[in-house]
Amino acid sequence: MKINTDAIDEAALALLYLTLHDRFRAWKGLDWDVLNRLYEKGFICDPVNKTKSVVFTDDGLRESERLFKQHFTVPDQDCQ
């Protein structure tokens, strides 16, 4: 079976937004291969360190928020 790593990376980036804290940090409880690909794509700073979170780049934070909204939010329902 061939795995679509781009789709996995998009979902992971969106999920990182879910754990956003301190304006630009997210908990790094994801697969290391995924984190390394996100780093190589310029969305996060180097994840290899002793901290428990990763730091988004400006582009990464914008893309993470966009993907989170695209995949995980529903439109508001007006009460009538």
C-alpha cells in the first residue's frame, strides 16, 4: 500500500494547531518522520531538541490555522 505522506502532513499540521499555546508553539506528540517533513517544508522550526513543543514558522502558523479550519470546523448554525 502506498501512503500519501502529503495528506498525512496536512492533517498533522492541522492537528498541531489544536495544541497551539504561547502564540506560536504546539505540543510535538506526533510521529518524528512527520515532524521532520514539516520542518523540511518550512512549517516548523527544527523539532530535534529537548523541549516538548515545536515552534511554528510564520508560514507554518498560517497554514496550520487554515488547514485546521478547513478540516475540523463546521459552519455556525443560526438559531431561528
